[in-house]
Amino acid sequence: MTNYLISLGILALMLTTALGTHEFTGKRLIRPVVIVLAVAAFYLHSFPTEGNDVPLVLAGLGAGVLLGIVSGLFVRVHREASTGRILTTAGVGFAAIWIAVTAGRMLFIYGADHWFTQGLVDFSRTHLITGADAWTAAFVVLSLAMVFSRLVVMMISAARLRQPELSGTMAR
């Protein structure tokens, strides 16, 4: 039950703090990182490195980077005309990605306990994955990568807005 509550808590926090329009500040960058690092500290007691645990975690990393980039592209980064402040606006597309990823993670947890326990054990044994700690690490790394890569996409967009506008000619 704890895994479900933590997953739903993270989702609720991500959605309530990111949806809508907000000023792009350092605090808005640091908060999700601190939250995900706290969750990682709670879940990752050790980092599995035997068998194919590392490739599984790297697959989680790759999936997280991809999902984070996609979710970051659903966040509009723009300059407020009247004040010049840089703002972010996240809407339905952003929420849909986070909801889908959270639902997928929760379905995997439930399925591993109820639907496909033996299948997961057989798959893990066949592919030299040492057990639940490896799967947990892969999902935690996926979440970390998703948050960090989304923030990188937003920082790149904000940096582009901060660059002085080029006039009609290119400087040489």
C-alpha cells in the first residue's frame, strides 16, 4: 500500500505544482529535484549491480529521459510581455504523460504482486535480473531521469528566451 500512496503523492505534487502558469524560478527548479531525491533515498537502500541489473536500470534511465523530454515539450516556456518575467504553462498533455507513467508504474507493482508474479520471476531468472531491488532501482531511476530531463528541456527553453534578440543582420 505504501508504494501506491507514494506514487499517488508524487503525482499529486507534480501536478499541483506544475499545472497552470508559474514564474520560472530557481525554487521551482529545485522543489521537484528535492522531492525525487527524497523518494530515491527512501527506496534505494542499495544499488543492485549483479547479472543484468545495471542494463535494466539503464533501460529505466533511457525511458525516463525520453518521457521527461516529451513531458518537457508539453510545458510552454514564454516571456510575460508586461513584466519580462519568464513563465511556464503546463496543461493537459503534461498531466496526461505523468498520469500515464504513474498508472503504468502502479499497474506493474500490482501485477507483480497479483497477476504475473511467476512470469516476472521467470523473466528475471532468464534475463539474470536479481530481484525486486533491481526493478525498484529501475523505476526510481526512471522517475529521477524523467524529472531531471523535463527540467533540462525547460531550462533550455528559458535560456533561449533570455538571449538578446538578433536584429535583421548576423554579427560576424
